[in-house]
Amino acid sequence: MIGKLTGTLIDKQPPQILVDCGGVGYEVEVPMSTFYGLPALGQPVALLTHLVVREDAQLLYGFATTAERGAFRELIKIGGVGPRTALAVLSGLSVAELAQAVAAQEAGRLIKIPGIGKKTAERLLLELRGRLAPDLGPVAAGAPLDDAQADIQQALLALGYSEREAAAAIKGLPAGVGVAEGIKLALKALAK
């Protein structure tokens, strides 16, 4: 098993890079979070890797951090989630954001990732619950939302507001507000 590559970065075409290690060029696929942190061509690079051996190919995936590689390995253990889908998830969310989404069971965050539908997002949340170790990212801090607040938040996310905007709008709502009234008040607050 190839666990780490250290060499010279020769080429980078998202999501694939080419690393020269002592005269041998390794093609490595990386999530965009790792890709954006790569040095310039011709510069030294070190990546943690995961090798996937299939009947028709041997594919090498690279990661900048242990947390990214750990999250990738947890994702590919889930039935129906292959390495490409795992890379898409890690390209769309940081490991900390993924851990927060799992802790809060927020399917909306995962559905925004290209290639992730509602059923896949729900399966990811179900399978990853309790499997993302504490060192893979902080758990979402703050008070848990009650049912009405969660419904209001989902409505705001569906309307295209960001997580931060939705959370800020929900904080300003009076306690015990109903869903319909809460959505109206939140939209008024966000329109300001």
C-alpha cells in the first residue's frame, strides 16, 4: 500500500496531478481542498495517499491532511459511495463542515454538492453518524434547533440562503414561533 508520496509536482489538471518521485511519475487524484493548497509546478510536494485497486485499474488518491484521508476512507466504506463521490464530498465541504453536517444531520448541505442527491445525502448522514472521529473536525457548537426552527432553517436553505444567513435569522426569532410565521419573520429580517 502506498501511504505517502514525496516528490516534485510536474503537472496539475483538476482533479488530477502528476508527482515525480525519483524518476517515476505518479498520477494522483486529489479533492479541490488539497488542489488549491498545492505549490507551483516544479516545487516539492508531499501527500498522504490511499490506493484503490480495481480489476481494471489501480488508482491513487492524495490528501493534504490526515483528517481528509480519514474522512475519505470513512466515505468509501459506505455502500454506493465510490472514490469519485467521496472526492466530490471533500471538494464541496471541508472535513470540519462535513463533521458539522453529520452532527446536525443537515442533508441540505450535502445536497448542494454536485452528484449528491437527497437519498445519497440521507444515507451519508445515517452511515457517518458516530463514525467521524472527534479529530476529523469540531462538532457543531450551539444550541440544537427545535422542530419548528429546523423546518424554518430548511425552508430558508431551500430558498437559496446560506447556512450563516439562515442561522442568524433563526436567532432573531421569538421563542415558540410557528413555522409559517417564523419563515415570514426570517424573510423580513433577511430582506433588511
